[in-house]
Amino acid sequence: MLFNNAQPAAEPAGGDACPTTAAEGNAARRAPRWAASAWVRLPVLFVLMLAVDAVGAGVNGAADGTALTGLIAGVAMGGLALAAYVGLVRCLEGRRPQELALVRARPDLRQGIVLGLGLFCATIALVALVGGYHVRGWGSIGGALTTLGLMSCASVTEELAFRGALFRVLEEKAGTYGALGVSGLVFGCLHLVNKDATVWGALSIAVEAGLMLGAAYAATRSLWLAIGIHFAWNTAEQGIFGTAESGAGTGTGGLLHASLTGPHMLTGGSFGPEASIFSLLVCSVLTVLFLRAAKRHSRIYRRGELAQARRS
């Protein structure tokens, strides 16, 4: 069933369920007083998860000499990032992170992977229809496996930082739509540091990825779905179809050796298909569907509503 309903823990006034507020019985611990405010927890959790992301990227870069070491390092760093997030949430918020409930992991990851693959296949098919995508030959299985490991880590660490920390905590103060806009814009802007980054590419990422993945979390209150979509999209983009990923350069390769030619607005140019108008349109459709699902299940929160529920 599309957009499975996660089971959050408590119920705020006027809403279906609050994703972050309930005590967890005997498993809960008292949060420190200094972390009671979202304005305090937000920078601490976000910065620490960005640091985990940077460490993961460094380890992956050092381990990508062979396909096996790259794959193992990526998967291992993704697992360590999950453990770090769980530990930080337990420490700062005194609760188990229901947004990473294990009962939701398998179905949401499976659904997310199917959606992510479908979205990118639709995007690259549209680019190919206008003559912009060309397969030059076979790529490398080893490169594809290295990419698989890299994306295993990147999808986890980035979703924990931007959806698990930035969007989720900011939502307490800015409401769902405010958090969606801010987290999407920050997510896009951080891609400006990539090798072949462009302003248009960063704005495209902000809309098609930042908004879509934030909406995926809002609809389900589960980070697993967003992780699955993010992982499958990036793996298909670079590890299968052999195109550039978010302006990061040529990367480690994929199963196909391919190139993009034609107007950058249609193909994305050196930034990759994410800067294509087709990518923007395809992902916007799913974003709207996610937001409609979130509204249908009363998971769109007004400013201050979650903070009030947390205090009560």
C-alpha cells in the first residue's frame, strides 16, 4: 500500500499523531534541561549529524580503491550513522526514535527503493526521448559496487541530518510547511560545494529532493522511506545509468558508460540529470502526492503545535 502509515507515539491537539513527543515507558530517559528548547537541540543534533556525514564521506573516499572495501565501508558507515543518531536522540530528547522504528524498516525501505528507481528511470527515459542520453558501452561492475557502498552511506547520513534532525526539530517551531521550505533550501545549497555545481542545479535539488524527501517523511513519519528513495535514486543515477550525481564529478562509475548531450535545461549538463527539467517535474508529482497523504492522515502541523504537545 502506497505511503504506509507509521505509528507515531503520541497525539497532539487537533492532529492525528505527534511524531516526537511521547515518553517511551521504561525505555525512556530524562532529557537534559539545556536541551529542552528546539532552538538548542536543532543546531547540536544537525551539526553533529553533519559531522557524521563528513566522517562517512572521508572513510568512503579512503576505502574506494577496490569494490569490496568500498562496499563494506559504505554499509558499515551507514550503520554507524544510524547508531549515532539513535544515541543522540536518546541523550538529547530522552526517547527512542520512533522515526527509525525497526518494524517499519523493511517495508518502507522496499517501497522507497521501488519509488526511487521508478522516479529516476522515468527521468532518464524522458531525457533519452529528447535525444539527450547516450549509452557508449558497458561500464564496470566493480565501479557499480563501489557506488552502491557510497550511496548506502550517503543516503543514510544525509537523511538523518536533513530530515531526521533539521526538518523534524525545526518543525516544532516553524510548522510542517516552514520546516519543509527551510530544510529543502539548505539541502540544495549544500550541493553548491560539489565540483560541477551550478545555482540552477542546487535549486533543482532543493525542490525535487529537499521538498520530496521532506514530504515523504511528513507523510509517513518514518525516515526509512526517505532513505530508500534517496539510496535508489542515487544508485540508479550513477551506479546503473552512469550519469553524474549532483555535480559531484564523474564518480566511481556504473554498469553503463553513458553521456548527456543537448540543452542543459533538458539534460542537466555536467551537474547530472537532477538539474533537468524532467527530474523537477517527475519529483514534483510525487511531492504533491506525499503532501496530500500527509494532510489526509492529519500529519501537517501548524507552527508551535508540536512544541506545545512536547511540553504537555
